[in-house]
Amino acid sequence: MKLTKQAELYRNLKGESFSIHGLPEDERKLITELQSKAKRTKEWSSFRNFWMSRVGEFYEQKGLSRPQILKTAGYRIGQDLASRMGIKQGWMRHPDYRDELESIIHQRFKTRREFCEATGLSEDMVSHVLAKRKHLAVNTLEESLRRIGYTLHIAPAAQG
């Protein structure tokens, strides 16, 4: 989503919003530069190369480490703008709940089997869901996530 002057909020493809208002002026200028470049650039790979280099250079000059850079507004917005362009050009697809499930499995569990035991889902079903062949019913997903300390969240759809 574009940065709005009124609210100075940025909403990414996952529907997460964060404020740009409190950022230093030079960081806000970086974000404006990224958005402007994304509008003018025709090829996803060209923009990807640009934003990664520009953002890395910007934050490295401030003394940030790579892990710290990954958490910055400039990095998150650059990544989101590149993802939007990649989706529009057919290089990638919109993220969905299955991507988040896969991330939870990799971050919190040693194996998919361990995840299945904790959530009560069958390994076969999880395999089909992650392969994008099936979907989980909302009530099944909600109950499974509750068992491992998560909840469903409905967020506004990202625009553009």
C-alpha cells in the first residue's frame, strides 16, 4: 500500500500496518525514494537489486548489523514493494495462511510430525494443505492454532 500523508501508515501484503510518522526524516526520505523507484521501474529484478543495495547501504552507514536491518521500516517496505511488483508480474503469488503455517512449523517445531501432534492435525492433511491441494476448515484451523498458542486474525486486504 502507498504511504498516506494523512495517517503516514504503511500496510503490507499481510495486512500489517506500521507508522512512518515517528521515523527520522532521512528514513522517511528513503521510503519515499523506494516507493518512487518502484513506480518507475518496469522489471521486478531491477527493483529488487536496487532496493536491497540502497537499503543495505543506508542502514550500514548508521552502523546497523544485518539482523538489525531486517527489522527496519525501510527494509520491510522495500521487501513489500518488491513482492507487490513480483506478484503483479507473475514471478510470485500472494501469501496466504499456509505460508504462515509453514513458518510456524519451521520456527517452533523440530518436525512437521511434532507440529501435527501438538495441533491434532493429521500429517496427511498438513501435507496436502502446505502443498496447496486442500484447505483447512476455519473452525479446524482455529482450534488447531489455539492448541499451540495462536489465533486467527482478519486483516484489511492490502491495496495495490
